[in-house]
Amino acid sequence: MLQLPVDVAPPTVVIWTSLFRYYLFLGTAAAIIVTAWMMYYIFSNRAKNVKEAPKFHEESGWGNWKTVLYTLMVTGTVLGFVEYETFASANLITTPSGDPMTISVTGIQWAWIFTYPNGHVAHGNLTVPQNEIIQLNITSVDVDHSFSIQTMDVAKDALPGVYSTVWFNATNTGVFVNAIRCKELCGIGHATMVANLTVVSQASFNKWYSALPVQSSTQSSSTGAPTGQVVTITIPSGIGDTKTLNFSPDSVSVAPGTTIMFVNQDTGSIHDIDFTSMPPGATVANNPSTNTNTWSGNSFTFTLTTPGTYSYKCDYHGWMTGTITVT
Amino acid sequence: MDPWIKRWLYTTNHKDIGTLYFVSALYFGFIGALLAILMRVQLSVPNNSFLGPTAYDQAVTMHGLIMILWFLSPLAIAFANYIMPLQIGAKDMALPRLNAFGYWIFVMGGIVASIGFFLPGGAANGGWTTYAPLSSTNYSPGPGPTLAFLGLIMLTVSITMGSVNILLTIAYMRAPGMTWRKMPMFTWFILFTILQMLFSFPSLLAGLLMLVSDRVLNTVIFSLPVSGGVAAGGAVLWDDVFWFFGHPEVYVVLLPAFGMVTEIIPVFSGRPLAERNIILAVTGAVVVPLSYLVWEHHMFITGVTLSEDEAFSVATLLISLPFDIIILAFVKSLAKSSIRLTVPMAFAIGSIVLFIIGGITGVFLSSFVLDVVFRGTYFVVAHFHYVMVGAAIFGLFGGIYYYLPKMTGRLYHENMARAHFIISFIGFNVLYFPMFFLIDMPRRVYTYTSIPLWNELNAIATVGAFIFALAQILLVWNLVYTIRKGRISPPNPWGATGLEWVPSIMGASSEGGMVSSTGIVEAHGGDAHSASDAHGVEGGHEGGMHEEHMSARPVQLALGITVSFFGLSFFTHGIGGAYDWQAGLCLLLAGFVLDGYALWGWASDDLKGKFKFNEGVTERWPFTNISKMRLGMYIFLASDIIVFGAVLASYLYLRFNSPVPWPIPGSIHDVTLGLILTIILITSGLTAVLALFSARAGNTSRLIQYLVATLVLASSFMIIKAGEWYGYITGSPSFAPWGGTLPESTYFFTIGLHGAHVTAGIVIMGYLIQKARKGGFKDGNITGVENFALYWAFVDIVWMFVFPLFYLV
């Protein structure tokens, strides 16, 4: 558990930690008082003669309403107090005011893809400037994931088709290894669906950010697709033995600048992506060895900018063919 | 057949079935624990490769499903079957054959759900929450997950049958004088549990039916593919449908244990339970209804609005208030007492202590801000294990030791039992308390890289897991020892006052078997006078029952469903052979044949008057004017309403959240044809009511005429429906269940579910006509016709919702 000194801790950490302390103090106190009270009765009221069952014939009825009332008053007050504190801390999850830098986060089996406002796509590492409010727009393209930055105490589920946001403000520079994790079981790669958080000074960030090649994906706004959209093509499990299966989807139509991500879910055989035809002037590196007998490192990402039809196949399995149309 | 095998296969006796539940639950508990041990071994050190991710995901999923649904609940159901009828002086469960069927479909469901371990592709691996779209065939292919969901459907059927049965038993079978006010605490808590099961499991059933339809028939209700991924809607829909079931299920697991604790505490503290009626009032009036209104706290960070988070957070806190009252009442019950610290008492106190920790951390989790960090971490794992293992299992284990002398007639080995409690309590805390500190470790990860504290805490937890698991050997040893060699117990070893401890109700045989094979029914039937003397109630049962107490039909019916479900699982994802689809169809049909044979036998037993019980004199307020079977039908329909409610709500949700425009009304479905179908169904409703009136008037020939008319109308409804579907599927463009759009999937699923109800009605009509021809309704006992009329009205009313929602708007 990475604990920062509170004076330099990120604001989200301060909010969460101070709220947690209220709950922890009151909760521990309540648990100890009730348990100790019970133990006191148990040890002071031990029967003298355990062999003989005590007789009782009095009927238990409604009992004492006053006790119930006191219980309700005490616990109600404590619970009301902690709930008030929770309501007061809701700014941890609400959208911050102002105009924060917004980065899109897309969960995919099994990686986090970060898309910056200028269309730059990264995965495995989220680079953000220090002391600036960052807003993340989180979604998923396949199954339920849950995005969390543990050093920032923020998290939000990444559900397909659902867009939700978190914000944070990184106050310390450095590379926080595996700070970003998936917290919802999303398949066999769940445990390693991690990414680093890299916080750099604002000057270094601006230098790095402006040096990035401007992606042509911004053009795709004419087709209504969001900038830096990622389209996933899946190689489904068992495809090596089942001739009725194919790339999923086997035919897609995308805007120029869209990032294509091949994800291999088939752990049983070897596949590659061999482009058999593409429009004149276009280039895309064939992936010679997406050999994935293991499940990790099985995605293959590239960006298509030239309009036209791209056909591809798997050299090992004749029935695996597909097309990508860039319009 | 060997009489021993025959007895256990065909029994319908509540004690036998309770014993079967007991043994099966412990068996499933053993499997679940084994999976847990495998997981703890894998996580004991970082970067371990003992289990791969595939095996680990299967272990974590099946551990959750088996422990919650095939171990914890059935252990409570075992007591509900064995002890609860004794507590209220009932001769048996209200519907013994249905009880047996409920058991067999439960145990076969467990086998169906876990058989995936031995099939290619493995068992279900998406977590016990089976979140869509991970649970779709795209992301979890293979027959294993399909079988797991089919097994869950079987369990849901078992729960529904069991709920109806237990509710009827409590409502109708109480001995005279056993008024609601005098009813024992365990029976009360079972009643609350049943009420929760009854209205939460149908939501799961609706979700599972849609999920299985997605997997077997290629509908796309939860996983509509869109360019580059999965559409919105399905994931959140599943969250809602699942947690509407899932949260009440927590109380389903917890309340029977509280029932046990409330039985045990007054006996061993030598004073009445403090605030007994207030405990019952807050549980029944606050916990039960409110448990349906807190499910969103499982979805705090799914992107719902802040006001939803706030509302459900407050609701979650409100539901903790009754538990505060209950715990304080428990503490108060120990004041001014004379405590005998026996093993059952130790387990009861252990249950309370662990519930205090589990409950208070639950308050932490009710904070939607704190939940941001806790969600999906080991903090949550620790919390719900303190509730489900700590509070629930310790409470039920206390119940085992408390009722062991009752069930076996012998006393357990005292020192071994004490050792069992002490080692279990220590092992449990060593296992789960470290997990509270793993606030930043995600759940369900199969491994982790070396991180300070994670390594140590995980290692400690694994040590605790072994201590806790090995302690359970003492329980099993003690059970075997008690049955074989335990000292003969006096009839009422604890000095308890409950009706179940009255000597003549002892179920022990001289040979020391778990339950004696004969003599129970007679002994039990004839006990009432002594029982009533002891409990200060009046009146008594008339003599014992001597009917043949065995039936082969329940186990046959359950087996038929099992075979069919195996067939279904081979439809889309076979076991790798060339003829999977054909093999699947053969199995499906074979299962249908077996079911038909079993139902035929069941019905002909009824026609021959077998299993016709004399209801006798029992306490039945407030249902003095409703027959037992009719109340059963009301309860069943109430749960069926929830199924259809969930299905129609899902339809509306998907329609409002559809990524593509929905077809214009009238563009696909022929409104005129729909109107004709509606008129036919309404007319059949009328003839069904006329049949009921004829039956009431005692006019058998008129009854038969109207039943035949209803049968003809219902059949023509189905024939027209089939024609309509044929037209859609072969039409141009075709409109088929597997077409891959939401309008197609929702239409065929919902109409298909309604059609299945109509078909069931047709089968029932066939039976009623046959019974009427044999003069079965002459003696004024027309419950069958009444129930059918109710059922048919329900089928009509459902269509009144389906028709406008699908055809008109």
C-alpha cells in the first residue's frame, strides 16, 4: 500500500482517506464495545452447574421497547453521522468544475487503451502532467471491466457502451508501476490487465505531448466516429478446430485513422494476420508471428489511414479470412 | 432393487429428504472448500503457477456458486425439512412428492452445474455473478458455462418448489394450538427466508432463461454485437436483474442461521430471548421488504447517477438498523442469564461475534465514496465471508450440534466438538482477517507480482485456510462417530422447551442409523397428545398415516430434465464431435420422453388416489377459506409474475436503450393476426371459467365439454402462433430468433416463454379431462379445476401485456 504524506497527497486520496478514518474509528469502537459487552455477560453469567438445565417457563414477548428505542437512537446517530460524511465527500466521484484535460480510457480484453485529445493512442502506460486535474472517460468494447488507479483512490466500472468519468490530480511525479488495475473479472487475462501511471512535470508533459505525431484520426469526426476510435477484431477461442468460426467481426467498415486491434482469444493454435490485398499506397505491417500459445501479449494494433478495402487471412487456417473497409 | 437404495431414491418423508439435503449440502460444501484450498495454494506466494488463469477462474466461479447455492442454502433447507415440521407439529411437508422433486432437481442441478470441469473448455469461469457479456458464448464458449447456467435454472426450480412447499406447510400443517404467536423462532426465520427466496429467485430465473437463450438459441439479449464490440444495455441489464436476486440472497443465507442462533441462545442462557417479538417484527417488516431495495449498492461505480447512489446508500444503512436491534437483543439475552457454554452455544456466540465484524464492515461498504476503493478488492471478500461463512456457517454448525441428538438419538463427542469450534474460529480469523488489509488487491486475480504486505497477508490467509479446512475433518469425524458410537442421548438432552424435543417425536432407531427407516410416520402421527401436553396446546392429530410413502416419479422427472439439459448444452457448443447438434437433439427428446413418463405416472398416481392425504385438524388461520393447493397456486403464480415482470422489464429496458431504431409498430407483426390470437385466448379464458362453474355445480359432462373447448382454443392459438413464426423465419427478409437483432431476440424469447406456459396449460387440461371422465371431480373436490382456471387466467393476463407491447407499440 503506497501511502503518501497527506500534505502532498492527491486530493482524491485526501478525501477518501479522511472519510475512511471516520468509518474505521467508529466501526472499530462499535465492534469492540458490543463484543466486550457480550463477553462480559458470558463470563460473568456462567452457570454453576452445567449438568442441570435451568428451567424457565416465562414467555418471551415483545420485550422492552425502551431498549429498542435507545439502540435506534445511538446507532441511528452514528450511522447518520457517517452517512453525512459520505455525502459530504461525494466530490470524489462527481465531475470536477473547470475544463480538465480529458483522456479516453477503453477497456478491452486485456488491456487499457488511453486516447489523448490529439488522437494519440497508448496502452500499458498513462502519462499525465503533475498538478493538473485529469478527467478520464471510461468505457469498454467487450466485457465488464473495472478501471482503478490505486495510487489515486479512484475507480469506475468500464462497461460496454456505457461512458462514465473519474477525475484525479496527481501531486507527485514518478512512475507508479501497475497503479492501474482491472477490478472486475474479465476473463483469463484479468490478473495482468494492468498499466503504469507516469506523472511528469507540466513542462515535460507539454514537450512530450507536442512532439507526438498528429494523428489523422481527427478527420474521422466527419463520419460521426469519435476521435481515436479503437475497433477490435477478435480471434475467437477454438477457431483453430472449428471451421464455422471466423474473425469476429470478419468484415468491418471504419473511418480513416481508426486504430484496429486484433485480439487473440484462441490459446489452442497459432495464428497470424497476412494482408492479401490493400489499396494502392497503403502500408500496414504484417504481423509475422502472433504466435500465441500463451495468452499474454496477444494483441496486435495498427492504424489505417488510406481509404479502400483491406483483405487479410490467417496463413495457418484457410477459413479465417476478413476484410476491413476504410471509408 | 436393493431396499436401501430404493428407500433413499423414492422417499418422500420429510426427515429422509432433510437427511438427503444434509448429506448433499455437506458434500457440495466439501467440493467448494476443495476449490477454495486450490485457490489459496495458488495465491500463497506471488507469481505462483500452481493453477493457471483458466483453472483459477473456473475454481473461483464454481466455488462461489457451489458454496452459496448448493451448500449454504441447502444446509438451511435440510433443517427446514427435518426440524421445522417437528417444531410446528406437522405430520410431514404439505406436498411430499414435490418436496422430493425439489431435492432431486437441486442435487442433479449441482451435478449439471459442475460437470463442466470434465468437459472440453472447462466449467463456468466468469465469476458467480455471471456478468454479461462475459457469460455470452463469444467470451465464454463451450458447454461448461451453458451447463452451469442450466444447473442454476434447475436450482431455481428447486427453490421455487421448496418455497411453495415450506410456506404451505407453515400455513396449513401446524398442529392445533400452534398459533402464529407461539411459532418457534427457527420456523419464523425459515418463513422469512422463504418469502425472500420466493420473490428474488424468479428474477434470477428470468435472467438465466434469457442468458441460456443467448447461448443456445443465439439470441442477443445480453450481448448485442455492434461494430467493434458489444452494445450498451446488456451489461447493465444483467447487473440489475442479477443483483435484484443477489442481494436478497445474502439474507436468504443469513436468516436461517439467525433462526438457529435464536433457538440456541435461550436454551443455553436459561432465560427467554429478549425482545423476541421485536426481533421478528423488524425482520419481517423491515429486512424482508427492504432487501429488495438495496441491490444498487453492488453497482455504485457502474456509472449510475449520484442521486441513485445516495438513495441506495441510505436504504442500505436503513437495513442495518434492524440488525443493530437484533444484535443488541442477543446481547441482552445474555444478561441476567445462567449460561451453559456448550458447543452449540459456542457456535451461536461465534456466529454473533463474526456477524458484528461482517456487519460493521458492511456499513463501510454502504458508503458509495468508500466503495470506490473497496469495490472488487479483498476487503469485500473479507466482508462477505465474515457474513456468509462467519455468521451463517457458524450459526448452522451450531444447529448441527444442537439437533444432532435429535436426529441421531446419540450425543456427539464433546471434546472433539469443542476442538472443532476452537480450531474453526481461530482458522477462520487467520484466513479472513488479513484480507481486510488487502484493500488494494483486486479479487479474482489468479496471481500477483511480489508486493510488500500482499505477500505476507496472502501467506497468512493460506495458512488460515488450511487450519479452517482441516478443522472440518473434526466435524465429519464427529458426525460419523455420533452415528456409530455416540452415547445414547436422553430425549431432551438440553432441557429445551420446543415441541420438536417431545420424546415420542424422536427419530432415532435402535441401530443408530441417521434416521430409522420405518416407524417415523406412525410415531410422528401419534405424538400429538403428548406433544400438546408438553406445549400447552389443545387437541391432537387423529391416528398415524399408513400410505405408501414412496414415489419413483420425482427422481424420474428430475432425471428427465437433467438429460434434456445435457442435450441443450450440446446445441451450440458441443464436446468437439461431428454430431454434437444431433446428439443434443436426441438427448433433449430422450429427456422429454422420460419427463412425459414421470408426469404420466405422477398423474395416474393421483387418478388412483395415491398420496391422497387427509388434511386433518390443523391450525390454518388466516387461510381458513382457501384450500392448501389453491394457496400453493397463488404462491407459484406470484413468483411467476416476477419472472414475466423481469422479462418484460428487460424488454422495455433494451428497447429504450437500443443502439438502432426499433421497427415501426405494424411493420413486422401482423396486428390483425395478433388480434385474432388475443380473441382466441380471451375466449378460452371464458370457457375455462365456465368449466370452473360447471365443476362447482357438479356437472361433469358440462365440465368436460368446456375443458375440451378450452383445449381446442388453446391448441388453435398455438397452431396459429406456429404458422406465424414459420412465416417470419422463412419470410423475406427473415425474422428469426438467431437473426442477431434485439427486436427478434426479445420477441421470440418473450412469446416463446408465454407459449411454453400455454403448452403446459394444454398438458394440464389433458389431465383434467381424463380425471373428469373418471369422475374425479364428483365429490366436490375441484381444487384441480380451480387451480387450472387461476393458471389460465394468469396466462391470459400475461398475453394482455405481451400483445400491446410487441404488436401495437
